[in-house]
Amino acid sequence: MNKILRTLIPFDIAKGLAITGKHFAKVFFTANRRKVPFHIVSEYPEVVAKVQPRFRGRLTLLKDEQGEIKCVCCLACEKICPTQVITIEKGKKEGRKMPFPVRYDFEMERCIFCEFCVESCGFDSIILNHQFELAAYNREDFSLGMVGAENMFEPSNVGKFSVADD
Amino acid sequence: MFKNEEMEINLGPQHPSTHGVLRVKLRLDGETITHCRPMIGYLHRGVEKICENQTFFQGQVWTDRMDYCSAVANNLGWAEANEKLFGITVPRRAQYIRTMLNEFNRLASHLIWLATHALDIGAMTVFLYAFREREDILDMNEAFCGSRLTTTAFRIGGLREDLPPGFEKMVQKFLAKFPSCLEEYENLLNENRIWKKRTIGVAKLGAEDAIAMGVTGPVLRAAGVPYDIRKAFPYAAYAEMDFEVPTRTEADTYARYLVRMDEMRQSARIIQQCMDGMPEGPVMAKLPKILKAEVNEVYHATEAPKGEIGYYLVGEKGSSNPYRFHVRAPGFINLQSLPKMAEGGLIADIVAAIGTLDIVLGEIDR
């Protein structure tokens, strides 16, 4: 008898609907109100997405206070890279004791963002920045060097495609 | 009167319910499956061979990309296998942090399993709720090591960095709300008549067959065998943790669901214990600058969310690369029980059988 009643009256479905109803009501009555903590979705392209301080983004070369490149061409990052995306050419510059990188090429399309290069660097001359919008239309935009519009010192401007211009 | 003819069809490789690029060759008699063979290899990258050409340090990034739903658990196995090979002792604080992150990863993996398995069978709501909690775990991954999915979380000899500031608060916030979330999923599914009809008695795999085929993980434990490497051969800090190994005897899809739900509760318990008993100290052992192996071979097995993941490494004298590297992937070995589960059943049930095995093709094909 009990079993028949349970089959006829869908308590189990009602139990599930109560949960979804609760969540629906929560959102429905607080919609469009700011500072509601349980709204878990964010309006991403319009609102800039936050990343954690340790986020691993694009590889960036650093300069010191005098505007000198910190890299001294020890080639540690080139050796440790699991996908061999870094190519460094050693050179000399007048008025500088340490070797100077004539070329520092970075093939972003093969980079796996593991941060081994930063870890291996003994001179703190490279970091991974907080940029994650790295899509681009052209393949050449992924080959970064020390010169040109897309270089290793500034963040890529390829992220601009994610936000509408108007 | 009617011509009795068997039909051969392919399930996959692009079918959404095969969790990746799995192709299953089916021979059907009406709606009954008479013959079932999984065909794999669509995602083969040669991870084992690539790792043999890279140093021990570099190899870890490939373990992330095998089972991408449980990257931290794979990292742990790789790091511990290497530590066994080189005879490194890891500081106690690093062991605790590893244990905690591994359990978080188990939660994330089980949540994504619950979400996709329920979605396959037809319960869409659980998918959205489970991904909501998984998001918090991925945020914690990001806070700890900077990446959400391909974590590269550990290093040979310990950890790269200590826990970030504010991590404890994130963990406590998560642990405070997680039991109520689990209850939510259970209220949605446990009693649901559709869920029960689709799972109870479906895709049975008894203990004898499971052991004979080398099946491990929740699939084995749902058949009543309490085998868990965390208990049987403790690694990391599991010897100091107090937890139970949930088992069931029904050996069907519903039992595996219940086992995994109980496992999530136990994982939350382990995380709480790790946070309470977190020792102070360094997180990295002293290592030589370049790891060079002796002639030596190790096999180290750990309990990944999907089952036993084992790393077999052979060192070569004076070389910084492994001479031979092999992975005992839990998904690969669990998948061979699919014909046993599916043959003789209905075609609709093979979707449940694939879902309940919790396979990730990145790991199976490697």
C-alpha cells in the first residue's frame, strides 16, 4: 500500500523541485541587485576578470631601474623549457659587463605556461604576467621578440578582441 | 516471419556521451548489445616516449595532460616515483600540503564525474550545481600554483612555494559549505525514480571479474572489495590521516554513485585533518642541481580519483632522462571491463556504463 502511494504521489520529484525552486527564488528576488554574494556568474568581457596573484600568464622580460634588460643570457630558461619555445642569442653591449641578449625569441603558440623558466632564472629577469586573453588572428602575432609592436616587454594587445569597441 | 539480423553501429568517436574520443563498436540484436569493443587511440600523443627524451624535472608537465581532470593526483604520483628513484625524503609540511591538494583534486574529479554522468543519464540540474563547487576548487588550484587545470603543482623533493596567504580561509569557507552541497546532490538524485531506474542493476561487474581484469578505484570498491592504496600502501601523509574506505556490495551503477559520494565526504574529512594538523617547516628538500639517476627501477602506485595510477621509471647511469617510462593508467585498465558490463544489456545502458567507469581519454590513449 505504502509503495503504491509512493509511486502515485511523486515525493521524490517534489524533493528535487524544492531544491531547484529554492535556488530559483533566491536569484529571482535578488536579480539586478548589487553585492549579492551568491551570484556566481560574472559578466566577463565587460567586467575585467580577476586572477590570483600567482597566475601564470604570458612570459615577460623585465628591465631594471635604469631601463637595462636584466637578462644576462645564462640560457637556463632555454634549457629547462619542456617545449623549447625560447631562443636566446648572446651578444655584447658597450658599457655593460654582463652578456646582453641580442635576440630573445618566444614562440607563444607552443608555450604551455608551466613557469619552469621563471623558476630556473637566477637573476629574476623574467616573469609570467597576469594576461590570459592571448588569442590572435595571425600566426605571426604569437612570435614575440625584443623589437616590434608585439614585444617581450609589454603586455600583448591581443586581448582587445574580447571586449567590444562600442 | 521477421528476418533476424544483427546490426553493427559505432558509438563515437564524436558522440558527446563517450567523454572524449572513445569509439565503441557495437553489434546489436534489436536493442540488445551482443558484442561490444572499445576502440581507443584517437588521442595518442606518445607521452611515455616524450618523457624519455626529457629530463626528470621536465616530465611532470606531461602528467598534467594525461588525466586532465585530476592533474594534481598525477603530479603527486610522478613526484613520488622520482623521489623513490633518487631516495629523497620530502619535508613533512610538504607531505601535508600534497595530501590536502590531492584530496581537493579528488573532489574536483568526482564532481566533474557526477556532473557529466548525471547529464548523460538525463539529470541536468546536478551538472550546474556540481560545476559551481568545482569552480571553487579550481580557484584554489590557481591560488596555490597559478593554473587551474594543468597545475604542475609539485616538484621533485617537495613544493615550489608554500601555501599563499589567505589559502586557509578559502579552504575553511569551502569546507563549511561543501556538506550542504553534497546533501543537495543527494536530494536531487538518491530518491529520484528516473535516476534509480537508469542506474540500479545496470552495468554490473562482480568482484571476481573486477579483480581478474585489474579494475581499481571506486568501481572495484562498489563490488565490495575494500582496496584503497591510501590505506593498503600509505603514501604522502595518508598514514597519519583517519578516514574510511567506503564500499558497497551491489556492484551496479547506483552502488558506484553511492561509493563516490561517500568518498567525497571522506575527502572533506581528510582536508579538515590536514588543515588542523598542518606542521611548520620547510617545503622543499635539499636537492642536487641536476638529478642524475643510477641504474635503478621503481614502480610507484598512488590512488588517483579514477583508481590506481602507477609510474614505472627506469634510470640510466649518469643520465638525467629516464631510460624507460611507463604509466599504469587507471582509465585504460578500467575500460576493458566495458564489454563485460555492456554485453547482454540494452543500448541505452551503455551510456551509463561508460559514465560510471569515469574515463578520461587523455589518460587512456596517453
